[in-house]
Amino acid sequence: MSDRPVLSSVEAEDLAGLVAARVSSGERFGGLFASARSDGTTVLRALLARHGARELFEARLSPKTNSYPALTPLLPAASWYEREIHDLFGIEPVGHPRLDALVLALGPDETWRPRPGAGQAARDVHPEIDDSALLSHVAGQGLFTIPYGPVRSGIFESVEYLVETFGEDIPHVQCRVQYKHRGIEGRFGELGLDDGLLLAERVEGTAAVAHALAYCQALESLSTLEVPRSALLARVLHAELERVACHLDSIARHCEGAGQSVAYARMTVHKERVQRLRAQLCGHRFGRGVVVPGGVCGPPRVAPAEVLRAISDLERAIGDDVRSLMGTPSFLDRLRRTGVITPATAAAHGALGPVGRGSGLAADVRSERPYGAYGMLGFEPAEPSSAGDALARQQVRLDEITSAFHIARQALDELGEGYEDALWRVALPPVDGLGFGCVEAPQGELVYLVETRAGRLERVKQRSASFHNLALFPDAFGGDILTDFTFIEASFGLSLAGVSG
Amino acid sequence: MAWVFRGLREGIVTTRYPKRADDYGPSFKGSVFVLGEKAQPGGEPIVAGQGGDDSKLAALCPTGAIKDRASKVTLDRGRCILCGRCVTERPDVFAFEPSPEVAAFNRDGLFVPEGTENEEEVDRLRTELASRVRSLRRSVHIRHVDAGSDGSEEWEVAALLNPIYDVQRLGIFFTASPRHADLLLVTGAGTEAMVGPLLTTYEAMPEPKIVLAAGTDATSGGLVHPSYALRGGISSILPVDVFVPGSPPSPFSLLHGILLAVGLLPGDSRR
């Protein structure tokens, strides 16, 4: 597995211009990440993607430098990344138009920064958290803000949306995600490779398999060992069932929002059954502990024939309900032309996962850069839609549920023969270096950059699709009103835990 | 109409728990037990130094749940994230216990084999809580607050409302307003940024009120703690009445914890 991105060193002054030029030539901006060193330097890495190829631009900032020319004025998609780097590293992107705190709102006198990667123990430090300096008011004729959160009505993860409104229309929304910041990336730096896997599974608990997979792929990319074929197939099975569960959750939220009580009840029953099937297969409802470096922990605990039967039953039941739901006008009316993200906006931002595919972007890591067993299973990506509304995103998810069952079935067929005696794991010796892992999580492309030294984690940067896509959330409110909010949020299908880190 | 017939065809999907045991609850790993005590209840505890290299037992655990206290191996379920490493490495000492009924009134109650607590202390807590929640026995309204979870806890809490668990049948409701809430169900390890909103919610609730810490993160901070952004469990912010460990706690574990808090478990002496 030497599927690593090309690394190019550049000067920090040139980073913005180079990345912006690449994006205007059609490449996709995948994120901007920082990593501190114990000697005080900071490394900035910008990820670019064209079809399957990945490239990392690397710029080094000396200990005395605490600023660089911002990317955001040329490339608005970099805005949240630069705000995050400013919060965690204290490095200023010069020229950033709105450098509010994003994940860590520190008091005005606070000079300490976590600087993940620098090897400093962040466990005993308790910086002063103070979000009073955050922008909370807007100016304009008749305009006011409605703070919605962080404790919201219902069982939700904590986030505060500052809805800027005249009363009904929503011209803009600000997302304040700092409430869930756990300092995950600082914590990674205190752990060994095995414990790092457990933490990766808890970054975004609803996509634990995808996170474990990306983390393990990053470690495996440092070695020349081949993961056994049966293990690759088992990984696909668990990852696709996770996708089904996440998509059903999003669809159930749509039903709840539209007051479709029966459909909501049915969808949540299906989701519970998927979770139970996953627990039967591996002993954990969220698939934790399945994916390990070098393979999987063991064979699926249920015989393939029985899993195939369970999958067929689920598929038929879900299919029946989906047909009824998608023939219910009072439901469709709430989704149609709600939360439109135009293909142009999506492309400029490099929207990921179902959000991108609902707005005309075909990007799917499983097809453009087939990893694991996807290459041998002949995976066909779902047809993207260009409508860009909540309905299009929902349709993408429905299609992906169908294809997920199809892939899972293929993986089980392939596993079928000699599955008892197969090899499930190879021992992976620790190798120092920068590993790269990239998978298609239910929310979209998930990236892990893992730096190891002497069997320990030096720096782990995870970029969940939730982080990248939530930055696009305010753009979905062109002409939508307060009652559309639920659908727009559900149709993004994100996890806040993955955003705040 | 199709919906109606499809629903009728399926029959009743709802569990009978807690009136009757549910087959699903114990069908996967619920908690870790220290063997020896289990084989002979009240019998010989596993003593460090007997057979195998027990000096390494504590080092097995990524969250420090295994302790060698007074030359006796104990495991703190409140810190355990159910990774199963100890069960894999030392099946002679540790085993998974399938029961989802893992909730306890205090942190000491989460230690296995028995905690350092005494029976009188548990009885005192139980009686004190019972006298406080006497009025909630027919119906309890829950306000959920996320204080830094990984997102999976919310799925398990929300699952309580699906037709399979259907907690409304037991008089348990989730409410949007803290003014209507009797029980505050908190997930997550307690981020610094959520301390304020959490306290505000708690203070807005009318008396009597109960606090339930849902999950290992909420109980002790789990694997994400220690960190500069975390308090390491909810009990450092609020007085917690019931702890439900688990990473995440399954819906049956949560339901058991809620019923334990309000004294609605069958055979509960407070009924």
C-alpha cells in the first residue's frame, strides 16, 4: 500500500498563490492542516486533489514566524481551516477577512495554545475559555439574530446557530461549533499507535468504522505489507453497513421534521435493525474494534449466508417504505427547492459526500481512488444530481443505501469460500514517517494525516467531511425561511463531534 | 394505506422490558467482569502475583480502569471503554458480561468485584433519591444535553424513542424545555465551553431534579480525558445521581439507568 500523496515543499509566502492557481485550473481543495514541532517550527500542509491523485504542498514556518499570507481571500473554502489553525496554533493568516474563533474561543489575555504535534502535555493546562468576543450582532435595516443552541430542542449534539434574519427569511447563518471542542488532536499526541486507534473511533462516533479505516490506512501506507484480501472484504462489509445506518438516520430526521410520524417510526426501526446486525457481526453496535492496523480483528461472527438473508430482508423493508415516502407529496414539498447549493458553489468549495453529489460533483473516494477491496468489487458510483436541494441530497442517500447493500452482498459472496480459514490480520511493525489515509465515510471524504516516531503518535490530523461541509451550511440559505432549517440541517447529515475535534 | 398494512404485518416489535427480560439486551458485550469473583460469588478475589505476569495487568488498560488496589485486581466500569483488550490478552482474569444493566448510584458502585462502598452507603443514597423522586414515579420528563460526546451517545438516546424501545409506554418523555424536565441526561466528558450552558439548563429545571451521566465519557472522561478542553466527567460540574457507563451505553443500559433513577424497576422496594 504505497498509495501516498505527492509532497512538494514551497515557501509560506507562495502557498496561497500556488494553491489558488491549482484550484482555478480545476483541482479540488481538500484542506489546510498545521502541525507543530517541538523545536517551535510549524508545518502547513495544503491538500489538493485531481481525480484520484493527491498532492500535499508543504510550507515550513520558523519558530519566530507567527503569520503567513492567508489563502482565504483567494480561496474562500480555506476560511474555516485558517480559523482553526489560528485557534490551535496562534498563527495568523494575514488578510483573513473574518478571523473569529472557531473551535477554541480563548479569553483576550490567553496566550497559551495547544499546538498539537509539539509534544507538549496539554493535560494540566486549563486555558480561559471566553466566547464573549465572538461576533454576535449584525447590522442592517430590520435585521436581528436568533441564537439557536447550544442546548436545542430535541436530542441533538451541541452547536449554536446564529440565525440572522428579518423575521422569516434567513439571509445568513453563523455556526458556532466550539461547544464540543474536546482537544482530540492534542490527546492523540499522548498516545501509542494502538490507543490512537481507539481514540480515532471516538472522534466521530457515528462513523467509527470509517475513522478506524482511515487511521489504519495511514499507518499501513508507511509499510510495504499487504492487508489480507479477506480482511479488505470484511472492512467493506462493515463500512457499508455503517453508511446505511448513517443515511437512515438522516432520512429519519427528514421524516421527523416533516411530521411524518409513521415514516419516522419505520425508518428508526430499520436503523435499529441495522445497528443490531452490526452488533451481531462484530459485537459492537457502532463497529468499534473491528478494523485494526493490518486487517480486521476477526471474521464476521455470522455466517455469510445468514448475513445475506438479513440484508435482503432489510433491503426489501426499506425499499417498500422508501417508495411510499417518496410518493408522499406533503413530504416532498418540504424538501424540493429547500436549501439549494448550486453546482457552482459546491464546486468552488469542493463539497464532499452526499452534499457534493447532490450538487453535481461526482467525487467519491471509493471510485476515484479505489482503496481496499473496492477495486475488486466493481463499485459504480451513484449518479450525481445537479438540483442541489435537500431532495437531491436525500435521493443520493437513498441510491447509496441501495448500492451499499449491493457492495456488501458482493463482499459476502467473495468471502464465501474458505472464509473460516482465511487470514484476517498481518502484524504491522511500527514505521516512522508521515502516513496518509483517505476513505469515503458516510458524510464524505475523510482524511487522516498520521506522523509517527518510535512507535508513538507525534501528530494526528483528521479532517472529517463534516468539518469541510459545515462551512458550506450558510450558503444553503438562499431564500429559505425558518421552518426550512430542520430539513437543511438533516440533509447535510453531519456530526458535530467530527467538526469541533 | 400501505403504511398501515405494512405495520400490521410486522406485529408488535416493542420490547417487554423491564416487565420481562429482553433477549437482545444481553446478546453483546455490556461490561467487563473480573473472573474469580464471578465463578464463586463472594469467593476468592484474584490476587496479583498468582500465576501469569499480573504486574502488567494495569498497563493493559488504555484508560486506567484496571487497578491493583490492596493486592486485589479491580476494574472500574466507569472508566472502561469496552475495548476488550484485557479480555483478549488475559482471558484468565477478565471476561465480558453480557448484561446491559450496569447503572449505579455512585462511582464506587461501578467497581468490580465489589467496590469500596458499603451496603449502608448505597441504601442511604437509594433512600435519599427515592424520597426526592417520589412524585416522578408515574411519569418522568427528560431533558438531554450534550457536553462533548462523540455523537454515538445521541444515537443511542434517540433510539429510546423508536418503536422497539418506545419509552413513552413507561411514562418516559423527552422534553424540549428544561422548565418541564425532571431528569437531566448528560452525554459527553464535559467540555469547558459547555459548563455554562449545562449549569444554566440545570438551574432552569424545577425541583425535584435528577442528573444522569450517560456513558463512560460522562462518568469519568473516558479515553478523551485528560485534555485542556475537558473537565473529565459530569460529576465535577453537577451532582450526579445515576451513572450509566458504556461507550456508548446501549439503549437498554440507558433505559435501565433511567428506571433505576426514578425507582421504576420491577421489584424495586420503593414502589
